[in-house]
Amino acid sequence: MTDLPDVPGAPARRALAGAGIVDLESLARWREADVAALHGVGRRAMTALREALDEAGMAFQD
């Protein structure tokens, strides 16, 4: 289990937690567009999430 990065903004953190995204492995099971569509998840949060997945050698689902 790989921790999520410190995502900017409390709304984004709440949206991810509410969707059950608690670590990079659970994030990688989502499509990028679906995560971006979560209420509260903005550009800065998506950038941080993309970078964290990339650094871990992971990616969003196609």
C-alpha cells in the first residue's frame, strides 16, 4: 500500500476519501476522467495525483 500524496485542498482530500481512494493502488483502479469529475478535485490535485502515480510506476486505468 502506497500512501496518497498530500493533495492540495481539503475538498479534494474529502472527495478522494469519500470515493474510497485511500492509497495509490486504489487510485490506479480509477480512470483519470472519473477522478477529475469528483466534486472538489481540481487541476492542482490532479497534477499531484498524476505525478505520484508516475513516480510509483503506476497510472490511471485506460
